[in-house]
Amino acid sequence: MYTQTVAQAKEPVRNDAMYDFLQMATGVALVLFMWAHMILVASVNLDFGGGRVMNFIANFFEATYMAQLGGPVIFLVLLFHFFMAARKFPFRAEEQKAMWTHTVRFNHMDTWLWIIQAATAFIILVLGSIHLFSVLTTLPITAARSAARIQTGWWLLLYLVLLPCIELHVGIGAYRIGVKWGWIKRSTREYFHGMENKLSFVMIGIGLITLIMFYFIVTPDPTFMAKTPIPHM
């Protein structure tokens, strides 16, 4: 009887450990993808909006089918990661109230970071899905086509909301992965948290410069009309 009880207790623990590992693995993959994606899109700044560098990179991904196949894969990884993380989200009103009460009472930095990460996760899921759908249904990717999208309707507002949410989420995520898995020790938490803040602000700055470039400098594709559920102004 005792052996059976211990075996039953070990099974949920083993499953939770596996789910946590899958959440961590997909989180690391998405963090690396988002940082790489930001740098590649920001290549439009290298020739001051001419688009030659960005178009060269985009053509490479198109020719190797990395864009056509990678986009859906990233979307599936995003959904899977959200599903893994959502196991610990307080969805019910009483759970949310209790979580907020304890967060305010303890006033611990890492708990506040988790709150920010959980809130931005829902925004990223919705707005990120809209972005991916629009990009994947209007291939090929070009600087002029991206400019046309950003200069159309409510897209600029969408990206102004999505950009800080993504960079805060992935920055905090990278820090919390290090803490959770023991790579960041208690004695170095403050240092790595400061590094995470600096990196997030740098990425947000690069993103804002890129949006400004697309909106004001890059000539949009006159034949392109973004396929999007977002209404035009």
C-alpha cells in the first residue's frame, strides 16, 4: 500500500518536471528567435530605409523556404509554450484576487516580474498571432511591403503595443529561466536583473527606430494592401 502511494505521488511530480522542461526549452527557443528577428528586421536601418539589406535577407529565407515553413513552426511553438505556461496562470477571479493580494503584500521583485510576464503573454498571443497571420498570408516579405503594412490602418499602434510587451516578456523570461534552473544564483540576481533591463530597453529602442524608419522613410509598396482583421482608419 505504501509503495503504491509513493508511486502515485511520484508520477505527477515527474510530469510537472517534464512540463517545466518543455516550457523552458520552448521559451529559450522563442527568446532566441525574437532577438534574432528584431536584429534582422532592423537591417532596414543599415541603408537608411533603402531596403536592399533587408530584402537580401528576406530573399534568402524565401529561397530556402525558411520563411514559409519557419513561420507556422514558430506559431505552433508559441501556442505550445503558452499552453505549458498557462498551467500556472490564475484564470479564476478569486485566484487572481488572491495572487494580487499576495504580490502586493510581499512586494518581491521576482513576483512582480512574473505578473508582468503573465500579463504580456496574453497580449503577445493575440497581437502576435495577428502579425504572423498577416505576414504569412502576404508573402514575400520586402521592406516596401512591411512599410505599407505599418503605414496602413491601425498597424503602427498594434506594433507600438506589441514591441514593448515582447521585449519585456522575453527579457524577463530569460532572467527567470536562469533563476529557476539555478544558473543565476541569489548573489548575482541583482546583476543579471540589471542586465535584463538594459537589454530589454536596447531592444525596444532598436524596435522603435525601425518602426520610425518604416513609417516615415521607407517607400511603401503601392500595390500592397495588408490582409488583416484590424479595421482601417
